[in-house]
Amino acid sequence: MNNKIIGIVLIVIGIALIMWGYDVYEAAASQLSRAFSGDTPIEAWAGIIGGAICVLIGIKKLK
């Protein structure tokens, strides 16, 4: 039972991190930075990749 609760929490946190990373990626300052330098903010990548990892670990805990 405890692993299922942890899994659900990890999935919820992972989805929130993915959404936050996408918001950072689509922010006006980020778009301006990408237009001039081509660089994506590290916060966007950290949120998206970290969220995906949390979701995967959460799904594994549910099994």
C-alpha cells in the first residue's frame, strides 16, 4: 500500500514538473533567447526530463 501512495505522488509531481518545464520553455524570455542564441534554458530541460523520470519511477512503483 505504501509503494502505491509513493507511486501516485511521484506521478503527480512528475506531471507538475513537466508542465512547469514546458511553461519555462514557452515563456517570452525563453523564446527571445532561442531566437537570438538558439539556447534553451536549463530550467526547461530540467523540468521536462526530471518530470519524465518521476513519472516513470511512479509507474514502476504502482506495479
